[in-house]
Amino acid sequence: MNKRETFVFSIKYILVAVLASYLFYDSVYAFLLILPFIKLFILRENKKIIKGRILILEGQFCEMICSLSTYLSAGLSPESSVINARNDMMKMYGEKSLIVNEMNEVIKGLSLGVTLSDGLKKFASRVKSDDIRDFVTVFTEAFKSGGNLVSIIKSTVTIMQDKKRIEDEIKAMLKGKMLEQKVICVIPIMIFVYLRVSSYEFVSVLYHNAAGIAVMTVCLILYVSSILLSEKIVNIKV
């Protein structure tokens, strides 16, 4: 997460904290108590950003190893094939793309005497992708033992493409449910805002007393837990 993203999500959390303190506690002190949880919120959003970037990188990586397979089939060495595949990715995705940045690190290592196997292992350890890690493990072992690298790459590409196709099908099936989940999460807040605005006397007994604070705290915990649970339900990994 860069500085701009951190700022945007911080403002988003502050607005949510203001709304929560107003609706659930009608107190400025509640805002001061909720505010420290901003670190957990930023951490959660950061994980989402990382996950999204890993998905992008996996798609770019699949194209890269296809290009790598072409150069290996033409008889180039693995090191030269990696450099040429990086150049192809620059033309396809741009110099600042995720895959180009990672391949630049691998190629920089080659110029400093780091072996291709070690460079790829460092690449896999940085990106935290199971697919990339598994490919690098098999590729480096085949590279050391003189295995058929082209055949391994083709098999890996087929597996990754099948996995991507299944994930896209699941997302298409769950698209409507994900929209329903977002709407359902917003409805309780809209109802409570309506009650606060139109019938404050009706809900005023919940504020500024121990029993009301306890009830509203339980409601807030249940509401946040239900949002987290609903997101986990629609998040299906292949």
C-alpha cells in the first residue's frame, strides 16, 4: 500500500468511525475509542491490495512462462530465455508492470553472479503465490537435473489457465450474491439512520446509560462480525 492509498483508507475509516460513534453511541468519546482500530483496518485493506496484485501478477506470469517456453524451444539457454521473456513482457505490459519489476530483480541477480535457480526462488518468496512457488520449485529441480523444461512449462501453463478459468466461472456465478451481500450489509445502517432522523425519541433510551451502551456494543460487534463472515463466505479459493 502506497502513501496515497494509506491516506484514502485512513479517511475512509475515520468517516466510518464517525458514523459508528454517532449511530451506536451518540458520543465523541466513542469515536476516540474506535479510532485506534484504524491499524487493523489498514492491515485488512492492505491484504486485499496484496491479494489483488498477486492475481494480476499470476496472469502476467503465465504469459511470461509461455514466452520463456518459446525461447527455450528455440535452443536458447535458460538465462537468455529469461532476459528475452522479460523484454516481451515490457512490450506487452509496460516497463512498470509487476512481472517486469520482478523479472528485473532476477536479471539483476544474474549480473551479480546469482544463479537463475536462486533468483527465481527469491522471486517466489517475495510474491507469496502458491502457483508461482510450485512452478519455481519444479523448474529449478528440472534445471539442475537436466529435465525437459519446455514440457514442464507447458504443463504449468495448462494448469494455471484451467485454474483461472474455474475462478472466473465461480466469480460469475457469485457476482449476484456478492452484490446482495453488500446491499444486505448497508440496509441495517440505513434503517438505523432513518430511526435516528425521524424518531430519535424512540431510540434515545439506548444512549448515555450503561444498559444502552452494552446493548449497542453487542450490536456493533455482531454487525462487524456478520460483514466479515459474509465476505469470507463469498471468497472461494480454487
